[in-house]
Amino acid sequence: VNAGAVPTVLGTVDCEPTTGEQIITWRWTNSTSEVVTLDSGVADPAGLTAGTLVSDVVGMVPGMVPDLELASGAEAVGETIASADAVGTVGVTLVWFRIDTQVTLQVTGEVLLFGDCALPETTTPETTTPETVVDPTVVATTPQPTTAVGSGSGALPHAGSDATLVYLGGGLVLIGGALLVVRRRAHILDSAEQR
């Protein structure tokens, strides 16, 4: 690092669509000529005027280096999560250990949160009532009483359709036929007894 220059970490903010939380991504490129390892990473919520940090520990993961050593010119990436309503400044302090010179390197950065990440909307499915389709060619009529002349002296009230009258008439014919057969049989039996 150049003398007098303060190394800084770059922070960017995105909204997490499923939770509405604000995801702060921290990026730092090792601009020293040495290999470094991360000693600690801490986010500072003191500059927030609303909301909170989910966690203040920042784990920086060096790109493509499995032993967490960061070579000269390589980039490390870490995250901090803030609530959806967090507003204000979040700072970060990363402490790196310089392996060759056995000294520490402190890197700082900050981002401004606007609290404009929205919580995901929960929608309830609409319940709809099926529409009643009216056929304009069908005319609704109120059944009218019909009269049938019987063997008595009055009219029989009836509120059914003409088909009901057909069935009723057919039934009466069958009953009349059965009575006729019974009467004829009785007449034949009487004639046989008289002989």
C-alpha cells in the first residue's frame, strides 16, 4: 500500500427478493505486494437511524483461494445483512494479517442504506363466484293451474306441465282397464254358477 493511502473496501447494496432484507456486499482487492489472511471483519451499525443489522460479523471469502489466503491483486468478497427498514450508514472494518512482514493491515469502508427494500407481498387467491349465464331464447313462465273434468261435479286444480297430464291420463286408463277386466271376470263367474 502506498504510504499515506488508506486502503478502502467497496460496499454495494441489493434487496433480497424473498425476505426484503438489504444485502450489503463488501469487496476488497489486496493491493499490497504480500499474501494476506483475514484476521477479522466487523460491520458497525452505529450510523443507522432505523432498522438493524442481522449480524455484524463479516466473513470475507478470497476468490479461488481455499486456505483463505489472499494473494497480491486478488479480491475478497463478504456480506452483511440489514433489515428491510434499515436507514443510515453501515461501516465495515477488515483486519488482514500480512504474512511476510508479520504486521496487520486495517481496511475500512461504508455504505448508505435507504430502507427502500420492500417486504414480499403475500397474496391471497381471489375466490370468484361462477357467473350465471342466462339464455335469452328461454322465457321463464309461471305454471298456471289447469282443469281436468272428472266424473264428479268440480274441476281438479293442477299446477304441473302437460306431460304430467299425459301420465295421469294413462294411469287412469290402466286403472279403468283393470276394473273392466275384474268386472268382466266377475260376470263370467256369475254366469258359470247359474248354469
